[in-house]
Amino acid sequence: IRNRISKLKRDIEDIRTRRSLYRRQRDRAGIPVVALVGYTNAGKSTRMHALSHAGVLSEDKLFATLDPITRRVRLPGGSPVLLTDTVGFIQKLPTQLVASFRATLEEVIEADLILHVRDIAHEETEAQAHDVEKVLSDLGIDTLPADSHILEVWNKVDLLTPERLGELQHEAARNERQPVLVSAATGEGLDALFAAIDARLGRADEILDVT
């Protein structure tokens, strides 16, 4: 067991070193980074596949995603972004475990935009969202609704009844977080999500009139 623990620590450090190099290269390229976070099994990896056709592992198990996977995606406006999947969070994620997954979580800290993917059909969706926000806060990331750094993605709408879907659509329209309702399984809401990502990243754009 000790040998296995030692190997895992070496593997994690190798990942951290490699990802640090990748981030420096991305910084030089000037391409925005969009990181997916969420409670475990909320559908992040499936959402990642739907957005980028990356063929990312998608399993109903804890920590199916360990080494962050990044794919280049072009937004409807033509701008490229780098989409990064991350480890799924769990309730009361221990501090030492956060440290162990630092290689993955650093991608979240450095991201230009965070997609908080929620399993909106889960009966504990609000509690799960709170747990994710707690981890983000522990990482020093502002989770206040007014912060445009985080975009909520309400996933698995295909599992909802028409009545419940209608209720959530009205709720989303009034929600200051401006969440996007999607289904990673069916592709529903994909265009709206792309448009929302484009709009959030474009808020810092400066328009110049050259005559």
C-alpha cells in the first residue's frame, strides 16, 4: 500500500509539472481557458464530450477524471477557447484530498471562466451545489452570483417531467446567476451554452472604432 501511495504521489507531481508547462504555453498563446467543475457524476465529462467531441471518459464512479483533459473548441463567434475537464467534487472534500488533486484544481483557479455543471434532476442538487461552491471558496474563488467568472449549467433536463422543466425555466429566467439549461445526453441547450460562454468571455472585449 505504501508503494502504491508513493507511486500515486509521483504521478500527481508529474501531472502538476506537465500541466504547469501547458499553462505557460497557453498564456503565451492568449487563448481563454474554460474549466468544468461539478459534483461527482453531475455530467461534466459527458458535457465535455458534447462540446468538444473529445471522447472523454464518462463513468458513474468517484474521481473518474483525474488528469485534466483539455480540448480546443471554437465558439460561434469564431474565437477559440480551451475547454478543461476536472475531478468531480464530493461532500466535505477533505483538505488533504484537495491538496492531492491540486494538479487538477489549479486548472480551475487559472481559468478565465468556470462552468459549474449541476445535475438539476438530482433530489440533492442544491446541497451538491453548495458543496461545490464550498470547495471553490476554499480555493480562493469568488462564488457570489454577481461574479461573471462562474456560469451555472443545469444539466440532465431530459430526466425532468414537462411540468418540472417549465418550473425551472421560469426560475432560471429570474435567477441572477443566469444559468443555462442543458442535456449532455441529448444535446439540448448546446447552442445556448455556446452563446452564453461567448457572451461571458466577451464582456472584457474592447470595441475600437478606427476611421
